[in-house]
Amino acid sequence: MTNTGRRAGDEVVQLYVHQRTSRDKQPLRQLRAYARVSLKPGETKTVRLRLATSDLAHWDVTRSKWVVESGTYDVMAGASSADIRARTSLKVQGETIPPRDLGKATRAENFDDYRAISLVDESKSRGTAVAATADGAWLKFTDTQLGSGAARLTAELAGAAGTLEVRIGSPGGRIVGSARFDGTSSPYTYRTVTAPLAAGAKGRADVYLVLSKGLRMSAFSLR
């Protein structure tokens, strides 16, 4: 870095990374390191910023853990995210995120995509649940491995009376299960609801949970 001006000045060198491909949605740029540099007129300094493998990790919602995926990562340096002045790329040997296993108890908040859903307090003291803000609200759980067939939906529900549907492929896709919920007097009182799943709930697919307005869900499983 060189100060080509006639006055002393400061510059903040910022280091960003971008993961080109991922099982999870990734931001265009993530700030991973920075350093402020003071330069006299005509002065040149070399700036070194540390980038560790752990700096490439992101939160894997399918398994609730930090993960570094295998792939190509862009490394960019500049004065800001809009002023990138140098870049390179790295090939990283990490891991491949496996398909989702919804046979295990899954937190509803760990979805991949959604519509008409708000994150809400599960209880007055701790936890996060989801709440449907309109009829037809949905949660998407991408790339789920249902194996030879899941037989039963189990969900922890609270709030208004309504229905919870399990659909395959899209929010309007084939219904493979539907549970009726009678509602609870308090949004913090959860009850376990179960419903059978049709024979079509098998293989590898995107699973959608479609909720009625006012329904809250903290966790569920498809076993």
C-alpha cells in the first residue's frame, strides 16, 4: 500500500471471503480481517492479514454445527466491500454436508427457506419457535433423505387452532400428511401432535411444512 498524496493519512485494509458453491445460502462477501494503516506522503507499507481455515466456516442449519465445506473460496482485499482492489481464490478440502435427516428431532427455526413466517419466543425464558403470520405459511427443508419411507409426523405446536401439512417438492406439492391442532390458550403452551404419513413420503426430496395462520411450532420429526 502506498500513499500517493501530499498529506499523511490512514486507510483501513479489509479482507473478505466468498464461498462460490454451498449447500447453504451464502452472502456475497463476509468480512474476515482488517487492519488500520497510517502512511506518510510517499510511504509504502506491506499489510499482512491472517486468514485461518476456521474463518471459512459457516453455521450448518441441518446439523446445528459449524462446518467448512469443500470448494473454491474467493479472497478479496480492499478499502470496503464496494472497493475491492485485489483478489485471489483458494481451493479448500473440507467436508460435504449430507442430506437432512428429519427422522431426528429438528428445530423448526432451522429451515432453509420460508414464507409468512416469524421467529418468536418459544417460552418467556428461552428458546425460539416459528409462527405463521398468514394462512399458507411454509417452511422449506431442502434435500431431505426420507429413506424407504417416513411413517409419522410428530410436532410440538402452540397458539391458534389450525392445520400443519407435510408436502413434497413445493408448497403446493403433494400432501403426504396433515395434522389438525385444536390450539392452546397460551402461545407458550406446547402440545405434541402426531399424524400418519402416506407411502409417498420416501426417497430424497425437498420437504415443505405448511401452517395455518397463528400456529406456532418449536420442533418436529418425520419418522
